[in-house]
Amino acid sequence: MAVEKSGQAEAILAQLTGIDRGQVDPSEALDFWTMGNERVADSPITVFLSPASIEEFKINGAKIGEGDLAQFGWFGEDMAVVPRVVYQDGATVAKLEIEGLTEKLQGRGVNLIVSIDDENVLGAVLGAARWMKEVNRASSVTVIASRLCGLRQDGIFESNDKIVPEPPTAYEVIDRIASTELKGGGDVIDKLIVGEAHSGEAFEYANWLGLQMIGLTGYKWAADQLGYKEFKELPEEIRKRFRVAAPDKNRHQTANSFADELGLEVIQCKKCRDKFTGELSVENGEQMEKELEGVEEIFMFDDEIQTGSTSKLILDLSLKLGIKVTVIAMHANFVGNSLENLNHPALKELVVTDAMMPPQLIRFLDQAQNINVRILQTGDSLARVGDYLWKGDVRGELPDGWKLDPWFRV
């Protein structure tokens, strides 16, 4: 599928950044992000679009029960939580009738924080952003997507002088955001911040289309939340009892960064998939056993858990060696036989965040009676990051330990 907006995107990039088509690099993407920041005056309004499928949503310590609209509203002067409703046909809309919101949006920018779990939610986000700008004259809308659906593909986008190959869901989503315009012209969404995007090519594609998009990774934020920074203060002979596992080669850089925060060494799991059965196995099992001699606990940080099959590889090997494992993931996208894979005697703790709260997480928690699960809350922290990036130096130190996606570290 050719990108219909390619000519427009090329013109935008040439005009604003001097970037030629197919030559977007991380440094240029960061420069592109800062354009327009010097015109920003007031701090933004922060609006959380709540998960419609969870039993309660927490922000600032307040519990907001689904269906109890009286508890949605303002939490502080410039922070609001609005509900969304899902209809029988799957259509999703944001309920924006919060008292005082219309007045506060006049001439102000908005940071809209939401987990875009599917295209229905994306439609609700685009509708909310359009309402904010066309009806209430908000000056701009930045979407902070704690998760963006479809970003699980690696290395599929290839820029060239002709067309972009048939895109997977991730690039269709980005293309839809970049191409949605206001009735009178101009972008519905001005900027996009994505948590744990998994695919660096997505950033290249977005910026190539003229969409200012950057990514965040939460490995240091998670380590700080869990109190793991104390590991660095431990004597070396104690730290040798712990390792950080890189779940696959694509996450090796993040695993190394996570390990650096803890002052620990990394062990890499090289996995392979049988082309006939689809089963995963550890390719370097013997080498891992030698490297894990004397180790008592492994920490595994990943962007997302789906079936838990990769975690099970580490858990099976650890059980054989008498090692306990703590699995940490930003996105809890439990599907398939994830409960079976994670209900494992080698699992010490499963740590996930509320960055993605689909119905399957609720079902998982209901059934995971024998699993020690901890949920870290991202809301307040993402709000602070959004405020900082509103005018701050994107190359500076982000709040609360958040880091730019590895693709941007140039």
C-alpha cells in the first residue's frame, strides 16, 4: 500500500527540517519535536481518558469506579479524568461533559493521556482531540499514548524512493493520526508520545510523515518504583547472586540499561522458534547454565507480556538451576495461555503497570490466585513527563526516571 500522503509529508519535512524523504534519523526527529516550543505560553491542561473496561481507575490516590460518573472530574486545577463509553457495536466515545473543561480549554494546550489499545479507542481519541480544538479552541493537543496498538512488529518499514510496503497495524495507526485534519485545515493531533514502542522504525515512519513523535521507555522509572536502585550500594559479592536477563536480541539494549541501573550483569537468552510447530526454545541453554552458576535471582524487564512464552523459557531454565525470577513488563497484554505459562514455581513476582488495562488483565488477575502480582501506577508520572516535554529540552533529564526510547539515544 502506497502512502497517499507521501508527497505532502516530503514537502512538510523539507520545509520544516530540511530532511529528505527516507533519511529521517534520531537527531533530526528530536530537532523536529522541539519546533514550535518557543511559541508555547501557558502550561497545558492534562486530560486522562480512562479505561472503559476496568473496575477502577486510580489517579492521585483517588479511586474512580466505572459507571460512577460523579467521581470523574477535576483532580487539581489543571488535571481532569474523563470516562469513555463502549457501545455494543464496539464504537468508543469520550464523555467530555466535565464541568469547567470547555472554559479551561480556550487557548490552552492539552496533554491527552490514554492507552490506545485498539482502533476503536483511536477513534475516540481523534474525536476528543477534534472536539477540543474545533469546538473549544484548544491551541494544540499532544497525545501521550501509554500504549499504542500494533507496535509489536520489528524491521518491517523500509523507506525508499518509491513506496512504503504494505504496512502492519502500527503504521496504519500512525498514518491515520498523521493524516486526520481539522475541517478548516491543520492537524487534529499535533504531537504523539508513545510508551515502549518496541519498533524504532515506527518513529522514522511517523517523522517522515510529518508527525512529531517521540518514545519513552520506563526501565529506570520501574527500577526506582521498585526500590532497586539500592542494589548498586550492595557489595559486589552479593550483587553476583543476581542477574538481569535479556529476553531476546531486540531487547538487549534495554536489558543492559536496566542492569546498569542496578549495577548487575546481563545474561542474554537466545531464543528460536520451530518453523513447523511454532514452539519456542532456548538456543544457548548450556552457555546460560554456566553463566548462571551461583546466581540466586534473575530480573527480566520487557516491554510487553502477551502469552508469557518468552518468560516461561527463562522460568523453566531457572527452575532447573534453583533460581527465582522476577518478571517486569510495562504492558500487561495477557492472551492465550499466559496464565498457564506464568503460574510457575520459579516465578517470585510478576510486576506490570497500568499503562495498558485491557479486559484480559482483569480476567488474569481474577484467576491468578497463586501468582504474586504487583501493579505500578503510571498516571501521575506520565502527567509530569508531559508537562516537562511541553516546553522542556527533549534531550534533557526527563522526570521520574523516564528515558527516551533507545532509538533516540544519539
